[in-house]
Amino acid sequence: MSSLLHIKKISKSFGPRLLFSEASFMVDKKQKIGVIGINGAGKTTLLKIILGEEKFDSGEIIIFENTRIGYLEQQNKFEDNETVLEYLIRDCKKESWECAKIAGNFQLKNELLETKISALSGGYQMRVRLAAMLLRDPNLLLLDEPTNHLDLSTLLLLENFLKTYNGSYLIISHDREFLHNTCDRTLEVDQGKFYSFPCSLDAYLDQKELKKKTDERYNKKIRLRQKHLQSFVDRFQYKASKAAQAQAKIKQIKRLTEVEIRQSLKNAKIVIPTVEDKKGLALRLENLSIGYDKKIIANNITIDIDRGNHIAVLGDNGQGKTTFLKTLNNELTKISGNLRWMPNTKIASYSQHSAGELNPKEQIGSYLERQAGANVTSEDILRIAGNFLFFGDDIKKSIAILSGGEKARLCIAGMLLQNCNVLLLDEPTNHLDFETVEMLALALRQSRATILFISHNRDFIHSLADTIIEVDNGTVKLTNYTYEEYLHHLYLKSDLDDTPKTENDPFGSEALKEIEKEKRKIIREKKNELQKELKKLKNSLEYNKTVEQKLFKEYETANYLYSRERDEKIKKIKDLIIEEEIGVMEIEEEILGLEN
């Protein structure tokens, strides 16, 4: 297979911080690779090194002669007052018809081609960048967070394109489902090394977890073996008749070594401050019209939102999701109608641009102190800083040195320090690694706060949303959709869904219910089998331990005589006990996994 890129033993440091240490990997033709790692691990730096935008300390980067790299950077390079078509022609040096043809694949047609890029939403600007990248005819794509700011419709469009793309790519993304749907290989950047595996993200994580459990079981077996040998030594090392055997056991103990287990770095432990559990209405909207500069984006909005609801605000880019949230937060003035938050409502908000608005010269600690609400102590600030992985002297560091994901974590920590009972979140998962996304979703799901959020991260929406507000073609409606039903709704509109549906069951929910019912039945039967096996194994283990003790006591009798047969019995019974103890642990873990 022809190679496109070879990274050979590169090392890279930022001051005292070691990012890569003699790390290596290769990219061959037609490889679709998802790049994962915690915030600050060096994923974006890796792409910049490949592109020559960042220097490295040692090692070698080999870009082969036939390699044409296309890079989707995180920052825009648009000029003021430049239209979509003007930018594409300038950037790619192609004829206008070629530019228009590729742009059309991303629904950039007709009047949109003559629209100033500055007037487009973030999602449409991303489409322009995607079109520009493809016009350069690359065979190796470097995609850094391509799903940020994409609405679900465009995300599905990008997914379908990548599935049929004939070249190779490296994708940095914190959208787990996106990586699962587009990548068949995984590259983890972890603690200075690259770990490359020829499997999808889910398979890699399962394999990684299985290896960890296997290594842990092996180490436990080694420790149990050492314990049994040490028991023999402790009993007989001072008896002249058994001293030689005891010394032999000591040597065996020293030869038994545990395997090294690669520990994952700490993830954020996100704690949402407790808010009062009140029932009733949180927000009432009556015939509300929203927009800006006297331009109406949506009108006739009539919605009641109860306290404690967790609502995803979804719809295509440019339809008014952010305008809606900003109006609720009084950042934009309503055009007409009624908007009424109930008494004792305290609102905190997070914007998709919050991280970019931080003062780079400010210290982490001073920012958190400034964001903290009344009655928040220094201990509270240090605690939540630690929850978001800012430990010890980290709070004295300048914000300028933080990665995009670390800045996002800082902004979310600052928002939570305000102790508010209403959270308005616009793309809170952008730039967060998927472990932090999962922790944030878990914490928010357990919170009693009223939450309205915009997100394009499907795992995050699925975990958090009770229901959906859909923003579409000048309307804002509270739907009865679950998130799964909303996705089916999108698939129906785009003719991408192949789930069985009928006239009376348009979302295929009855078929899904039957599948779930059968799944629960299988799990219940499997659990019953495991519990029977566990009971049988525990009884056998108890019996064998009794036999072992009986054989040991024979050594201590006054008329002891050496018996090779007895020694063989003890050795066999020890090995059997170790195997049964490990078996009990494995079955208990499997039962726990089924219960979860």
C-alpha cells in the first residue's frame, strides 16, 4: 500500500511541558482515521506540525511526492466584504463554474454565491471552507473539528460525503457519533505518544477497555499467586526441613512481575451547584416576535416552559436558534409580544464565542473569581477549578497558554460559579474532548436547573434533552419529539432513513420497541445464567479453600512426614483457587455490566 505521510519519532515541548516524545505513525492511501485525545494532548499541534506551521524539536516528517494535503483550519481566512464566489476563486485559483459546481454540493447556490461571507452563519461559513478545501483536489484531508457550528442537516451532508470520499483523512473531532460514522481507524494522542489501531473508535475504546481489564486480571492473578507463595514462606521459612523450599518460593515471588497498565489522564469531574427543586412555570412566551435591526426572524412564538426542563433548541443554521436564545437572555430586544421569566429566576449563559472573548492576559484564578456569584468562597472557586482540571498553581497561569478546549472548560466553570437556576447554552461542547462532553452531559442531566441549549453533538443532545424546540422557516415550536424521533424527522425530510415505518408509525417506534423488548429478554436470561454459574463457582471455591487449609495443617502435625503427593495436591489446589477467584470476579463484573 502506498504511503502518504510518515511521522518518525517526533518530539515537541512548550517550555517545560512535553507534548510529544519520539512519537511515530504512518498514513497510507484510503485510510480514514479519527484522531482522539484529551484537551491539550496536542492534536491540533500535530496537524500544524504536518503543515509546517509549527516547528518540532526532533524527529522527521515525511510527506511523500504524491501527497496533496487539504487542511480545514479552525480559523477563517476571509477578507472583509468578500462574497462566497470571490473567496473560492481567490483561494483556489479555479474558474467560477468549477467553484460553483463544488459549492453546490454544500447547498451554496444562486444568490448564496453572491452573498458576503461575513453575513453568513457559522455553519454556512464552514460549508464555504469545505468547498474551498475540496477545490484544491487533495488526497489527504486534515480536518480539525469540522462539525463545530454545523447544523444537523449539514453534518449529515458532510458525513455522507466523507463516507464516499476516495482519499485518506485525519479527523480531529469530539463528536463520538461523527467519528463512529466516518472513520475506520483510530489514532489516540496520549501522554506524548501516538497509538494507532486499524478499527473504529467504538471498537478501539472497547479493545482498550478489554486490554485494561485483561491486564488488571493478570496482575490480580500475579498478586494472588504472590500471596499464596508468601503464605508458604511465612509458615515455613524458619523450619529447617522446609527452609530450602521457602527460599525457592521467595525467588519465585521475585520473578512474578505485573504488566504495566497505561493509565488514562484525569477527566473533568463536573459538579453542578444544587438549585432549589421548585415546580411550576419557569418561562412564558406569548405571540413573541424575534429578530434584529427590525428584521423579523420568527414570530407568533407561544411556549410555556416548566422549571427543571432540559430542552434542545434545534434547526438548520441561519434559522434563528442563537437569536432565540439571545432574546431569552435579553441580549437582543424582542420585537413584539410577551416574554416573562417567573420570579426568582437567575440566568447564566454560555455562548459559542465565549472562549474567544477571554482576556488572554488574565490569570485563570482571577477570571474565576470575577465570574463567581455572591457568597461563593475561595474554597468553592478552588474546588470547581480542580473539577475542571485546573490544579494548584494552574490558577496562576495566563489564559493565553490554554488550548481551545481548556478555554471552553474555563468558561463553563466560570458560568457554573454563578449559581444560577436557569442555564442558556449555545454550543457548549465545541472544542471539548468527548470524555468531558460525557461528564458535562451527566452533570447537567442530574441538575434541577432549567436548561435550554443549542448543540450539534448528537451524543450530548441524546443524553441531556427531555424534548425539542424546533426553529424552522420563521417558526419556533415546542415539539413532542424525543431526540430519536427528531432525527427520524430529519431523515424523512432528507430521504436518508431506512428504518421500517408505517402510516400509523411514521418514526418506526413500534419496531424499535420490539427490538428493545427482545434485547431486555436476552439480557434477563443471560443474567439468570450468570447468577447460577456464580453460585456454583462460589460453592466450589469455598470447598477448595477448606481442602487447602486441611492440607496445610498436615504440615504442622508433630509426626509430619514429607509427601510429594501432598505437595502436588497443594500446588494444584492453589492454582485452582486462583482460577476460581478470578472467575468469580469476571462473572460479577459481567453481571454488573448487564445491570448498567
